[in-house]
Amino acid sequence: MSHLLREQVPISDAGWRLLDSEAEERLTPGLAARQLVDFAGSHGWQHSATNLGRTQELSDPPEKGVTALQRRVLGLVELRARFSVARSELEDAERGAEDVDLAALDKAAKRIARAENTVVFNGWSTADIAGVVESSTHDKIALGEDQTVQGRIEKLIEEEQALREAGEGKDPEDSRQVQLESVKLELDRCWDLLRQRRAREEFDQDPDDAQARESGTVEGYLQ
């Protein structure tokens, strides 16, 4: 049985394949934080927490002369974004329609991506998650007057997603497609610079010596 209760929804296998494919296509490019941190998954429905390998002492053991240590784990958080798609659109897709309206799904995927990126970068105290900004020992990298590389990456990802939507079905020579390629190259350069700095710090070198490399050098390297 699917935990998504797919068996109870009057959607064909072809319809589910369309939805899954669209969701993956929209969600994957937006999960920017996964390029910066170690990521493993998925581990299945039964996996509820990640072992941190640490303990904390409990101050009120139930018996004198007894000490107690509690294992620390990080409980998983399930992010969900609701959306609806007209059955008539899915039926038309099976008839061969190529302009199926899946805008609601696309927006839901964006919300999920933004939520995960925000939690990874900035943390979420309610869920007991410390973000990269709070936990990292790395210095911020100025890009211009008040932008960090991280902030630049987030803005480029938003711009990339907007250009992808605006350029769907357009000629490769369309100005938006050309601009999209330019944004993708700049995004590669930012990821490369950030990783250069991390590598230099890891090997006790000055991260400020890291330099943004030419787009031709890093093109496709981080994708």
C-alpha cells in the first residue's frame, strides 16, 4: 500500500507518471542546499530519526546513585505542499495534449524547495534544526557590497526557475533562453568559489585566496 494513498485516487498509472516526472523536474533544480551539504536518502517510511552519535546527561534520574545519559537524535521533518490538478487535464494528457496545466504542482514544488533551502541555510528552532549559517565556522564571502556567495546563489536559483518557466517551448535562440544559459554559468561559478573556500579552510589555507574562475573552467562541473 502506498502511504500517499494513490490507490484511492481515480488517476491512471500514466497520470501518476506525468505528475511524478513534473514534480521531479521542477523540484530537483531548486534544492540548492543539497549541493552544499552532505545528503543521504531516502531511507524509507520507517526511518524516523538520524543518530547524532552524542548523548546528554539527564539531571533527574529516578534513583539515587544512578546516572542517565540520553541518546541525541535529529527527528525527521515531513514537508508537504498541497496542490490540485483537474482530472480533465490528466485525461487530456493521455489523449496526447502537450500543454497540460500543471501550474499548481509547479508552485507546490517551488514552495517545498524554498522551505528546505531555508531550513538548511537558516535552521528551524521549532524542529531543533541548526542551519549552516549558525553552525558553520566558515567566513562569509562578500560579493559586492552586502551580498554573500550564498545569497547570490539563492537569487540566481530564483532567477533560473523564473527563466525556465518563461522560456518553456521557446526557440533556443530566444533571449530568455540565452539569459538562462548565462545564469546557469554564473551559478556554476558561485558554487565553485564557495567550494574552493571550504577546501582551503579544510587544509588550513587562506580562504580569501580563492578566486572566481572563468565560466569555461567550471561549466557543467557542479551540475
